[in-house]
Amino acid sequence: MTEAAGSVFDVVVVGSGSAGLAAAIAAAEGGADTLMIEKNAALGGTSGWSVGSITTSGSPHQERAGIVDGPDRHFADMELFHGDQLRGRDNETLRRLLVDNLPGTFRWLLDVGLVFYGPMPEPPHTVPRMHNVIPNSRALVHHLSRHARRLGVEIRTSCPMEDLVTESGRVTGVVAGGRRIGARRGVILAAGDFSASDPLKRRYLAPEAARVAPFNPDSTGDWHDPAVALGGRIVNGDVVLGPEIRFVPPARETLVRRLPPWLWLARLVRWSIDHAPPRILRPFVMGFLTTALMPSPALYRDGAILINRSGERFTDETVAPWTDMPEQPGGEAFVLMDGALASRYGSWPNFISTAPGIAYAYLGDYRRNRRDIYHEAGSLGGLARALGMDADVLESTVARCNRERAGGERLQLGKAPFVALGPVRAFVVATDGGLAVDGRLRVLGRGDEPVAGLYAAGSTGQGGLLLEGHGHHLGWGFVSGRIAGRNAAADARG
Ligand SMILES: Cc1cc2nc3c(=O)[nH]c(=O)nc-3n(C[C@H](O)[C@H](O)[C@H](O)COP(=O)(O)OP(=O)(O)OC[C@H]3O[C@@H](n4cnc5c(N)ncnc54)[C@H](O)[C@@H]3O)c2cc1C
């Protein structure tokens, strides 16, 4: 295969999420002629779908709030999230790299023009350190891609990497769209996780989790086979964010996601969060919150049930309810509650969903902001008709459930009006298994020797790092991308 004219660069970055954008910028800042390729028509990947939380110590926001914090404390706090299942499985070298580089990386994001609100608390972090981008995560993609272009990064969309090119054991380029693209100094794999690859999920995840659909259908782990063929290996392949039940995203974009990422608007929104009365701000915040979040597990403990499209109950909602979801018609279900439960979930402390640190959404917020998934009727029969179900089936499902609950703690569902929220689906949010890498983000091959010319960042280069809690995945994407970009630009062969 020949290289097309104009298809040799110093550094080729594969993927345009948090890691790819940061890597491309850092490589260009390091003086490398840089190409970033993205398989989709649009940039951003999962990073562009995220809430946009970044958790860091040492931010100007913390300083303004008088919070004393630093990388050592952050390092120690991250372990509090691990629990028995994950204890002892972290890559502490990469955790150190992350917490030490987060404060500088966060300030770099501010310099690029991004605006954050925070710091917000998220126990068991011992101090507030979560920062949320304003107005939404698209601002990350918008500002960073513009910055990359200004630095001379060439960006090609609809350009999927199909393979790596090697010469004498060194990675010297990629094959993309059937053409070879040369990389004199290095290739950086920043192509996300493998939550949308059935074969990889079957290979690495527990069987129940492997059956569950991904949140981002483009996270197909295309990097896996070429990297493994060169001796790369996956660390913590079984660790997964989810599966969990989430409301389906709105068919049409919410107002908040449509907001343009203008700097003045971001500053106005941040000012409003501090100064505007909650009554005025609530619709904004709720447009954000009521997108594709998880219904609170407390709902099920109190008495709500999950019914499938046929009106049947199919699982014990209080024990891993996502397990049986893939087998239901359409792979989806509805959260059913009666009037008593509905009024209980109208105010604190009984919220339907939350984006930690931002706000809580109650049933009324869903009625106002997610009319597409809010269904209410004066009788079970009426609700069944609204949902296209057989009324007899739904009525007998609820009658059976109430008989089983007689005298128990969970509410019997008898009081009108009846409310169904949904559809909900089970999602794998992200897989946390990534390629083994060293502290320079070089991919480790056979005998744990770096594969010459090959780097990995973000989810692709997660290397066994545990990113529990909110705001660490994006943090790692940006930190690891910058380090990989810097090192690839300085790669000895260049
Ligand atoms: C709903 C949701 C909310 C989240 N919220 C947060 C949050 O607030 N904070 C946080 O820290 N984390 C959050 N996460 C997790 C976080 O978004 C991801 O872990 C992170 O964005 C991964 O970044 P990345 O750059 O590694 O991958 P991505 O952002 O997925 O970027 C990878 C890119 O590579 C492209 N690509 C894939 N294969 C190829 C190929 N063969 N050739 C070329 N391009 C390719 C993809 O299309 C994609 O654009 C959230 C996740 C979800 C699903």
C-alpha cells in the first residue's frame, strides 16, 4: 500500500475526544506536524456526550472558596472509592501521574477559554473538588478543536483507522480509509473504550455485563487488535462503569445541549448559578439533569416496579435490575409508581435522579422537562392504553405484586394517578480496561518493553488506572493526552 501525497506527518492522533484533542494540541505545541483523524463525521466521542465534570485539586475555584487541597490528598481520596472489589487493583504510578498533572491541565483548559462551575462536593472525597463545564460538554470539543486548528493541527473526520503500519518493529503510520498515512515520530491511539464491541465485551467482561448495550455505539475498540498484535495487553479488562439503568436520551436535543459554547454566555450562566433565584435557574439546570440519568435505586426500594412493553414485571428491581433488561421487548422498560409514591418523590430527600454535585431532579421536573418519557393516567387501564400495553396484563401484574407485598415494607401500588417513567434501558457507560502504558504513555508490548512509535491515551491508554467517582475519566483523558502528545512530538526518531 502506498502513501498518498501529503499523507506523512510527524504525529498521527487517532480519535478526537478529550484524549485525542489534548494529544493533538500538545504534539503541535511540541513542534510536530500533526494530524488528528476521527472516524465519525463529528468530533468529540463520548467526551462530547459527557456531563463535563472534571475533578482536580489546586484549582483557582478551590482557592477562591478557601479550600486547602493538593495532589497528595487527592491521591489518597481516590482510593476511598475502590471498595472491596477493586482494592489493590489500581495502577498507582498512573494515579500519581493523574493527580500531579490535573491542576496544571485544569488551568490549561481555563486558558483555552473554558468556563467551569464548582468546586462541588462528592463524598468520599474529603474536600469539594468537582468542577463542571458550562454550558455543557460540547464546549470542551468546540474550544479545543478550534485551538488545535489554530496551532496548525490538520483534522480529518469520517476517517477511521483500520490498522497500524510497522517497519522493523516500529509503528510508522496508520491505515485509514484504505490509505496509508505516515507518522515519522509516533501514532497516539486515543480512540475511546470498547463498550460497543460485542467480541471484546465477551472476552473481558462478566457474561451478564457483556450482554448490555453501550451508551456510545461508536466505542468499538478498533485499536485493540492492532495493538495486541504488537504485544500490547489490556489491564483491568473486567472493570466497567455500569451496567446501569438510565432513561433514554431525549429524541430532540435539550435546550441546554443546544446552547452555543460562547464565552460570554458561559460566564453569564456561571454568574447566574451564584446569583439568580433558584426559581429562574431551575429550568436550565433541569434541562441538563433530566437527560439520560439513572433513576434512583431508592425508588425501587420504596415500591416502584419495572414493567416491560408487554406490561409484565420481569425482575427484582432491588437486585441488579439491569440483568434481565436485554431480554425484554425492545430491551427496555418503564418505572411504574402509584400516586402515593409519586407525591413522595416530589421533594427532598426523595429525588428521581441526580448528577452528583449539580442538583436533584424530582418527579415534577420530569413532568415539565421530559414530557416524552413522563406518562400519567387516572387508572392502570388508562396508563396501559397510553403505553400501548394490554390493560388486563398490567392490572394483573400490579395485583400480583401487591399480593406479594402484603404486610411488607415496600408500598403496594393502589392509589391513582399512576405514573410511568420511561423507556429506561440498561447501558454500559464505559469499559475501563485499557492498554498497558508507561509513565510517558508509551504502549507496553512484549516483556513490558515500549512498542516504538506507539502511544495510547484516555480510555484506550487507561493502563489499569481506576477512575471511580465523577470527573476522573475526563481528567485522565486530558492529562494523558497532553503527556502522550508531548512525548510523541519529542520522540527520538523525529
Ligand atoms: C453519559 C456519560 C456521561 C459522562 N460524564 C462524565 C463526566 O462528567 N466526567 C468524566 O470524567 N467522565 C464522564 N464520562 C466518561 C467520559 O466521558 C469518558 O470516559 C471519556 O470521555 C473518554 O474520553 P476518550 O478521549 O478516551 O474517548 P472518547 O471521548 O470516546 O473519544 C474517542 C474518539 O475516537 C473515535 N474513534 C474510535 N475509533 C476510531 C477509529 N478507528 N478511527 C478514528 N477515530 C476513532 C471515536 O469516534 C471518538 O470520537 C461520561 C460518560 C457517559 C457515557
